[in-house]
Amino acid sequence: MSGGRLRTGKMRHRITLQNPVVTEGDFGADNITYVDARKIWAEIESKGSRELMIADQFVAIAVYKIYIRWAEGLTEQSRVKFGDNIFNIESIENPDFVKRKMILTVSQDRSERGDGTIV
């Protein structure tokens, strides 16, 4: 789905866009929580996975593309929730420069799933 028209028939997944809220916690440390901003329909496409070395451990990261209609206020600090899955936004594309649609490149640390499964 590059440029051109939205393929709304493929937008069959109901996702929740979440924005961060930063509050000051104990001892001045920032606490980040996420609040639901809006629910929208999306197309989710798997782009494979990769392994990263984090804190001397290999961590499997799943990568996806999520296609949505334009969502004002969405940033790379926002995140996507789909069922029990939480996706971190790595990049946001505006492919036709007319604020009609967005392509999100997102990642999911496979250890973040409560039941150990992937979408």
C-alpha cells in the first residue's frame, strides 16, 4: 500500500492509538503512562523479526507495518494497542503528503506479551 488510494477493505483490525502522559514520580523521576487517544480501523502487515542484544541478552523483536487513515497528533512517542499486543512506533510516513493516510512502522518486543504469542 504505497501512495494512491486507501485499501479500506483490508482495514479489518480495530486498534487503539495511545499517547504518553508524563508525571513526576517519587524522587523527581518521570513516570510515563499511556492513555487511549482514539480507536480506529487498520491494516496490519508482518514485516518479519530481528534479534537485538539488550542488557547482554538477545531479544526477539517483531516488526510490522500498520496502515491507517490520518490521525492528527500521533507521534513516534505514541504507541498502538491491538488486543493484548503493544506496538512501539518507530516511524510515521505520510506517503502522499496530503494528510489522508499514515503508514506506521512498529515493533513489538516479544517478551512484552502476557501469553507469549505473536499477532
